[in-house]
Amino acid sequence: MESLTLEQYRRMVGKVLEFKRLNGDLPKYTVVDGYRIERRDYIDMIERVNKFFLEMGRNPGSVEIIPVEEGPFVEKVFI
């Protein structure tokens, strides 16, 4: 998975915020449509979307998943 649609992104952020509300801290990772996204990568995505919104005044159509560090950043998980 290289990017999320706006709908997938919104679901991801909703799950992350709900987890933080219930547990007091961000989750180590989140799962979107069977793909695991690490904390450092979803935080980067949220920061980039917020910056885009502030600069452009609208939401992006999709959000790329860019690895913050080397190595696998998104992996398929079977639940």
C-alpha cells in the first residue's frame, strides 16, 4: 500500500484518536484495510495533511505513505 484515500485516512485518524482517548497514548501502529502502518509513519502523514490543509485550504484527494526511516513501513497483516 503506497497511499490512502481520503476516506481511509479519515478512518485511520478516527481510530488513532479513539485509541488515544481510551488509553492516554498513541498506538504503536494502526491497521487500515489489512495494512499495518507504524506510529512514526502515521504521525508524518497527519502532519503533512495538516500542513496541506493550512496552505491550500482544502483536504488532499489521497495521502501518500512515506517511510520516515529505512525498512518496511507498511506490511500486510492477516487478522
